[in-house]
Amino acid sequence: NAGVTQTPKFRVLKTGQSMTLLCAQDMNHEYMYWYRQDPGMGLRLIHYSVGEGTTAKGEVPDGYNVSRLKKQNFLLGLESAAPSQTSVYFCASRPGQGGFYEQYFGPGTRLTVT
Amino acid sequence: AQSVSQHNHHVILSEAASLELGCNYSYGGTVNLFWYVQYPGQHLQLLLKYFSGDPLVKGIKGFEAEFIKSKFSFNLRKPSVQWSDTAEYFCAVTGGAGGFKTIFGAGTRLFVKA
């Protein structure tokens, strides 16, 4: 199993450009998450999904949109990138309902917005 | 609102020294507690977790953590650190038996001198 994969690994955008980050998992997990990691701030939840076709806002959703058309994929979109969105983005998945389940993380995408 | 506080942002130790990283959380109900580790250049992975039973839990690589409900704490310990323990450590909490959102602490960067 590949686990959780993310593409791309690195990206540089100019302010105002758009892009989509792809997350894929092959563990048949129900729940998927997008986080951003910034120095000294830990991981902050952007959006999450508890099943195919469903999404919800997390702690810092502004400027991002998501879609979960297939159970195994969770896409994160930036419609008009801003320098404040420079960060490392992590996708994670979890089997399903049950707060005791740990999350499985992807390798991250390092995004720089100039 | 849920929150997680990690007391030390940076810790420097020599090999063979003992480690204790503090973690306190704020949540009024049942909690599921996690410690994740992020080695340099890698994604987050689970170190250990607690959701019920014995409050002293053991994880990988000789780490353990103790859940003290009265203190809302879940401190991470290791009797003797190694150079390979150099990493960033994140405490996290998921509230409730069916909780689907996890709150992460800001992280503690550990550097172990050889």
C-alpha cells in the first residue's frame, strides 16, 4: 500500500494564481483532512471530509476550497493565491467514526507564494 | 473550545539524557490523546495514543506517556534519548468517542547532541 500520497511535492506560485493539490489514499478510509503547518503554530485544520461527497470547514478555511468526488481522493484548491498561504500542506486520512483512530499523513506539499 | 498547549518549543539534550515533554489540553468530555513525531524531512507518524484503560501508554522507540485526567495532561517521556530522536513532537487531542476533528499543539523541536 502506498498509504497517503500528495502531489505536487513543491510548488511556487505568483500572487493571484490558482492551483489544486491532490491527496490520494488507498486504505479505504472514510475521513480525510487538509492541514497547513507553519512554524510555531503546529498543524491547523483547513477543511475535512467525513465521506465521499461531503466536506466541512476547519479552523482556517478562508481562501481554500475542497472537493471529495471519490472516496480515495481529496482535492484542495487555491483560487487566488496570497503570500499568507505560503506553507507546508499535509493531507491525512482516518478509517472512520471513532475518535481513537489515529490519522495517517501524506509527505506534504511545500507551497511558496511570491 | 478545545486547545492543546505544549510547554517547550525547543529542547536540546545530550544523548542518554532523559526526556519529558509537557502537554496540557482543554476539553470537557472524553478525550483521545496522541503524540505524533515528525523526523526531519518526513511526514508525521504516530508515536503513541491513549483512549481508555491504563493511563500509562507505551509507544514505539521506547517512548511512553502518562494521562493524568485531574491535570488535563499527557506528558511524553523517554528515559534515554538517542541522536536519532531529533525531531519535532506534536501532542494532539480528539474529543469524544465519535470525534472527527483533532487539535494539534504547536509542537516541540527536540535536538539531541551526539
